[in-house]
Amino acid sequence: MPGIIFVLLIFLLGRELVPKAGQSRLWLFLPASFGLGTLAMGWASYGTAFLLSVCLNSKEPLLWGNMIVMTGTAAFLAVLYGHRIREKGLAEAFPVLLKRERREGQGKKRFIKETVFFLFLLAFLTWIMFYVFYIRDGILYSGFTVYGDYAPHTAMMRSFSRGNNFPTQYPHFGGEDVKYHFMFQFLVGNLEYLGLRIDVAYNLLSVFALLGFLMVLYCLARRLTGSGKAGVLAVMLFFFRSSFTFFRYLWEHFRSGDLIKTLAENTAFIGYTPNEDWGLWNFNVYLNQRHLAFGLLIAALVLWFYLDWVEAGCRRKEKGAAWLKFLFFDRKAWKMKSPEWALAAGMMLGLTAFWNGAAVIGGLLILMGFAVFSDGKLDYLVTAATAVFFSVLQTRIFIRGSAVETSFYWGFISEDKSFAGVLWFLIQMSGIFFIGVLPLLVILKKRIFRALTVSSLFPLFFAFCFSLTPDVTVNHKYIMISYAFLTILWAGVLVGIWGKKKKRRPAVSFFRKLAAVLLAICLTATGIYDFVVILRNNGPGHRVTVFMDSALTDWLSEHLDQKDLILTPEYSMNEVTMSGVMMYLGWPYYAWSAGYDTYGRAQKAVEIYTSEDKEAVKELVKQEKITYILYEEGMEFEGMTCQEDTIRELYSMVYQSEDGRIRIYET
């Protein structure tokens, strides 16, 4: 199947792009191969199809684009491997990964334990991804906690697999540029075009992306703490968030006498801060924002390679003011160490901008912190400049006007914008997780831990001080990025409190272990209950369904192309959005939060659907370049009751559903 071959080529090509520093361990090598291969193959296939469509007016740009890219990649790999086999033999051309682990000093037992752990993660992630999004008997099921985000994503996927979305538009606000990062969705759509079912393609890439990031997170934790247990704990803390919310929730319902019933039946995320019931802070984020994990994977790989710079700066013998003087004013601290790597890292981050822009910004913010503690500061400057250059280049290609509007916005979504109010919001939202790192900065003596902590807090500070979009709530991704990397610190603390296997007075050992267990409960209890809610609220009876073998979907895909614009009700996710057509205005929140003027279009759509003035309607439809109008029996738009008479008299009906409920008019 072409889709499987494409995924295989991603790994094989990515394998050749991994820097030598990333080939030292299997658990770095595999995610790096996937991440770099996905960037290369994704952009190559998109760029080729884009040129074929825009410059050569190809009607099947993905067909020819994939043939060119896949054939070229396969030929390149064949020549490369052929040369390598002739020069070094088969064993060196395809090295045994287990031997690589042993060469790096990794024991067989440790390797087996890690293999079992990551196989368990692979199975778990595969299960949960398909639990919330799958197709069975021709019906697509999306869980209640995730379908809202899947609506614009699946529409974008289908705009490529069923349409010809070049130059790329935003399906829920068609006819204009694309302001939302879309490359992950493009790759899913391309894999569906190549024969993979849409749920398989989406879940497959999502599992590889999140598993890859967790592998790198594990490696970071093991490297910084020297403990594999800390790596496992960091992954666990990643899944289960810290907060006092669960304990307050228990107390309130215990007092009201309905605790057992509530715990057994509740299907809503718990919380006492604005929008916490959306699941802003728990694992649900990585289920509905699948492309965030891929962005974090690329950012984490860059951070891993820059750890050499940080560790060199932290190992300096100078102390106090002398150390700070060296870091900022000594020429050696600024001298470039590896300009070629600095450029490569900048390209990696920059090319990720339209896969997930928040991860790129978060990664650059953490790198800024790394630079403070590092030698080779000019390397960081080159990386940042290169990343910004490639990001801006993409925005110039895809977006008309400014990509973001940066403004100072203090307090994030905290209702009380005073310093004390923001601090209380942070405590309510995350418990001791963020506030607790402040005393840890004093307690922990290792400079590398301080460097990690300070650097990982930068995205958090950014989220509470700046806004890039009309909806500041989307800044929660920066907080989640800080959270993801600070799990390493808390995992190290838990391992340190538990203590090593050595002789110690039984009483002391008991209290240390008890303290570690209590701290672990404080850090994970709310997240564990959130996960229970995820399972309940995406289970049977809690799923949105879409009929995939729809005559309406097929008709729209066959009769409308990228130049058409269809006026519809404010649909979220249904048979219309799954056709991949460009809607005049889908569900407004998606487009509004991305920076589109949804209010203007909503007013015009209401006028078209409700006005009895034929000339006004005709002029407005022409002005807005609407080529089709869909009318659904009994529909409303922005709370206004719509009527069909004017539309019926002006335009010819070209489609009617079997039940007569939906009619489409061509303008």
C-alpha cells in the first residue's frame, strides 16, 4: 500500500538525517528518525504538489507529487545503501541497534527494561488514540472531549485527500489565506490519499509523534538525573497533571454527602479556574491537539543536542559572581562551537512552524534560558535567527498580512489580574507543581537543574505576559510546554526523596518513602481522575458520529473544487465538513481564534439567509464570491431563523438529499 511505503520512507530518510550525537542511543535515534524524516518528506511532498498545482495547473497534484517524491527518495536511499554496502559491508550499512546500545555502555538488562516500557507506551498510546477517534462499519466516532478540535483538523485533512487545496485555504473560512499551522493535517490527508483510512493515518502519526517525544523526555530525564526511574516518573507526571482540584472536589462532595455517586458518575472535567472544564491542563490536550506532540518532539531533539553546551557552562569551576562574569563577559562563553549544528537546529525549528507554531516558540524560549547558562552563545543566536527566518518565510508564502499580533497581556485567563490573584490562579490550576520549583531552585545545588528549571519556566512567563491571537486561552499550550519539561525536575526530586538502596535506619527510610508517596499523590491525583473522565466522556454514548459513506459528502467532493465557496450553516463536524470543501463560515470559534473576521461574514450570511430583497442578496453573494448555498430544513444562523424563498427564486437547485432535508443551490 502506498501509504505504508510513504511512512517507511519517512523513517529510512530520517535515519540518514539524524546527527551523530543523536545516533548514540536507540531511544533518541528512533524518534529523531521519525521527526526529521517527517519534516523532510512532508515538506517535499507538499512543496512538489503545490508547484504542480499552482504553476502547472495539475488536476492531480498529490498523485504526481507523491510519485516524484517517493521515487526520488527511494532512488536516493538505494544509491546510498548500495554504496555503503560496497564500502563497509552489510553490517555497517544496517547496524544492529542493540550493539549500538552496548557500545555506548548500556547494559542488556537496562535495555530490556526500557524496551518493555516503551512497548507498553506504544500499546497504550495506540489504544487511547483509537479509543477517541475511529471508524467502524462506515461510521466515524469522535469522543465528546476531542471532536471540537477534530472538526477543523479533519476538514483540513479532507481538503487535501479529497480536494486540491493549493494554494492552501482554511476550510472553515474559505476563500482566504491559511493562518493556522496545517502541515500535520496535510500529511494525514496525504496518507489517506495514498490509501490509508483517515483514522488509521491520523492515529498512526499521532502515536509516533507522542511516543517519540516521550522517548526523548525519558532520555533527558535519565541524562540529567542519572536515573532510569526518574525517566519513567517524568513520563508518568506528563500524563497525570498536578493540582489541588481533586482534593477540594473530594472535600466538597464529602460534605454534601454525594461523594461516591459523584465519583462514579461524573463525566465533566473538574476545576475551579476559567475554562478548566475544557480539559486545558490534562492529557486531553494531547488527544485533541495531536500536532502539538510532533512540535514538542522536534523542540526536544534540539534541546537534547544543546545540552552539551549547557553542561559545559554549568561545569565551570568559577562560582558566584565570577561564574556569572564568565558566562556573560568572557569571549570563550560567546565563541561558536558548532555553526553547522546551529544552522541545522534553526532549520529544524523553523520548518516546524506550520506543523505547530506554539512548540516552536516554546522551544525558542527554553533555548533562550539555556543560552544564559551555556558556552557557545553565538550558536543559540544563529539557531534563533535561522528559525525565525524560516518561520517568516513560510508566513510570507501562506499568510496575507501579519501572522500574529503580539501584545502585552498580563494574567492570562486569571479573573483577578493582580499579582496575588495570578499567583492564586497558578496554585489552583497546578497545585505545587510550578510554585514548588521556586524553593527547589535554592535547595538543589546542581547548576544543570537550575538551568533546566529557569529555562523551562520561560514559556510559562510568556503565557502570562503576552498574547499572539484574539483568544488568549490558546496560550495554555505554552504552560503545557513548561509543564512537560519540568516533569524532569519533579521526577528527580521524587527519586531523591525515595533514596538509594543502601543501609539506612529503618525509621528514616520509612518516612522518606512515605514522603515520596505523598508527594507523588499530590502531583498526580487530579490527573488520574481527569483520565477517568476522559475514558467516560469518550466512551459509548459519548461520541459524535459522522456517516462516512455519505452521498452528500461524495457529491460535494466531486462537484466543488478549491475555487468554489459554499455558504452553509455554522457546521462543526459532519458530512459537509468531511468533504473538504471551502465553507464561507463554518463553526465561528475555529476561524475567530485563528485570526479571521468571523463577525463580518456572520452578518452577511444572516442577510443572505433571511433577506427578502432579491437584489441585495444577489449582490452580496456575488461580492463574497459564494458559488453554492446550502439550505437545511429548519436551520438557524447566529440564532436567526432562516428562510429559503429568496434563494430558491434566485438560483437553481443542483442537489437534494434523499430525505429532502438538505438542498444546495448553485449561484
